[in-house]
Amino acid sequence: MLATIAPQQKANSMTMAGVMLTALCAAWDEWGMKILA
């Protein structure tokens, strides 16, 4: 049971990290434009 859940959990963590990183980059672009403008 654990053997099948562990890889999936890791994949979910990687996906979530990717989503967070993408959101952070988008927010940084938005704030960066406001600060530099």
C-alpha cells in the first residue's frame, strides 16, 4: 500500500511546488512592473 502511495505523494508535492513557483513568478512580474514603473 505505502509503496504505491509514496511515489504519488512525491509527484503531488512536485506538482504543488511547480504551481507555487509559477504563481510566485507571476506575482513577482506584476509587483516588479509596479515597482519599476
